Amino acid sequence: MPRQNYLFTSESVSEGHPDKVCDRISDEIVDLFFREAEATGLDPASVRVAAETLATTNKVVIAGETRGPESITRDRIIETAREAVRDIGYEQAGFHWAKMDVEVLLHEQSPDIAQGVDASGNKDEGAGDQGIMFGYACTETEALMPAPIYYAHRILQRLAQARHSGAEPKLGPDSKSQLTLRYENGKPVAVEQIVVSHQHLDENLSSDDVRAIIEPYVREVLPEGWLTEKTVWHVNPTGKFYIGGPDGDCGLTGRKIIVDTYGGAAPHGGGAFSGKDPTKVDRSAAYAARYLAKNVVAAGLAQRCTIQISYAIGVAEPLSLYVDLHGTGEVPEEKLEAVLREVMDLRPRAIRERLGLNRPIYARTSAYGHFGRPPEEDGGFSWERTDLVEALKGALA
């Protein structure tokens, strides 16, 4: 019997966190290659990007491998990086979109890797790498996400909206949140502890001043009654957060993989998402696993669902598919594993086609979570759709 009464904590970081600045730049480069492929008539399925970014005081380094339109020059990549940093809001002395030095060290993708993906040009083309990917869903929120990570994201997203709109001009781009929720009878009922560290542009602001700014937005986001007199607040607990972003702490692409997924409530295969085109199953198969898990829970087949998929480089069919319903299932897990393979083709090219992944949809995923966001009309967050519900019910009838 799973524990029913406990505390659980998840954290989030904002778009201005140094690692998220790097994720954003890397994903903007992926989008640039897809947009340019569309504009030049190149097959978007041929695009390959694996872009890693490092950011420190007024310096950005972009390295990795690409394949795509020859019209994408070094200058365009530099401009893409500057525009990303500008949109986030960095115009401070130690990290300024117009003044930072950008070094580009991208080169052609290895032909040894490419041959495994390009071998057949059809749905049998292989995975871009080996690995294990996990998807998860639960009934704790309407988005079928774990509550701690879902609300930790929403707090920072709301504060970013206030900053971008000009409503809170004293807030800087860099921030972090952390929620410790109390569970009773297996359900989240209250915030036990809350941590918000937020950069401020007025050096003289105290922790109490920052709390006065952010608290109304926190209360707006959290469910009514979750903040109580017993909730312990930690706002800028060091006392000052004036120097922020890559000027205060070096950033790297791919260091916030738990923030990007389920906040520690589910396993992680270890592969980061940002900067990778969807031939990399680290990204596309993780999206597919979330898609399947969400549809299982949305169909009422379980209250919690974890799915693992594994691949080998150059091999199209997944090596394994594993389902764990955590004792909440309405159907046998072995039967569900067979049905999931029937309702969705899990070969890498088929995943990309079903979810529409060969498009410039990735920069928007780089902060506030890759999961638990509404699907968009142009295909962004398509893995959040619940359009497999009826097929699952029919197959299990």
C-alpha cells in the first residue's frame, strides 16, 4: 500500500536562470534550422541539431553538431542568441544581450551517427541514440501533472508575466521556486514550506520587500486554502539577490532535467531535451511516453501511470515498453503494454509524424516545463493531447 500521508518537494527555475538561458538559446537554434528549412524548401525531416550552450559573464559559447540549410550563417546564429537573451530581459552590466561576446563552435553532424537515422528514409529509420525515456501522469492536477512541480512552474511563470508587462519593474529575470506540499490520504492539501528566490533590480530591496512584491502573485496561482498560517515562507533567504543570471552563476544547456519533467515524482532516463532535434529519442520518445501516460490516466485506466521506453542507436523498434500503474490501475499492466503498442507506432519517425515534431516549436518549451502545458494550435505541446482516450478504451473493451 503506497504511503498516504507525507511531504513532497519540487523546484522550478525561471527563463532567466543561467541554465535556462542556455536551454533557450539552444532551442532557438533548433527552431532556426526548422524555420529555414521550411523557407528554403528543404525537407524538415532532414534537419539535425545538437546545440550545447554555455553562458557566463557577458560570454556565450555555442558548440555542437548540425545539418541543414547552408543559408544559416554564424552571424545568424549569433543574432539568434542575442534575440533570445534580449527577450528574456537581460540588459545588466554583467550580462547584456547587445554587449555579450558570442562564440559559435558548431560543425557538421558525424556521418557515423547520421547513417543510423538516415538508413532507409521511411518509418524504419533508426533512433538517433540509445537510451531510456520515461513518461508520467497522475490525477493531482487538471493537467495530470504532479502538484509540486506544476505549481512551482506556475508561480514563476506568473511572476515573469508581471515582469514582462512592466507591472513589476523591480524584478529581474533570474528566479527559483520550491514547494513542499503536505499530502493527506494521497492527495496534496497544503503548502508546508515555500521558497522563492528572485533577482531584484533595486539593490536596496530587502527580503521583506521582495516578499511584498511576489506574495500576491503566489496567492493568485495556488489553490485556495493551500497557504495557511503554518506555511513557512523563505523569500531570498540569503538576504540579497541583486547579481543574477550568467553574471552570477555559469549556465549550461541540459542541467535542469528534473525541472523540465516531473520534479522528481517520476524516474528520469538522464537525457536532456533542449538543443536537440526530434530524431534524438531523448526528446521525442520522452514526449511520446508522456503522451501515452497522460492518455492512460485521462481514460480513467489509472490514477498514476509511469511508462518507460528504450531504444538502440540505428534501430527503429523500441527495445522495450514498460508500464507501472502504481497499484491504481483498472486493467492489467501487461495487457496495457500490448495495447499501447497497438494504438501508437513508437518508431522514431512515426513519433515525429504523429506529434508533428519537425517544426519550430521548441523555444517555448525551454522554461516552465515541457509537460503540463496546453497543446497549441500550431503543434506546440502536441504531446499533451488526450486524443488516444477512445482508442485505448476501445482496445481494452
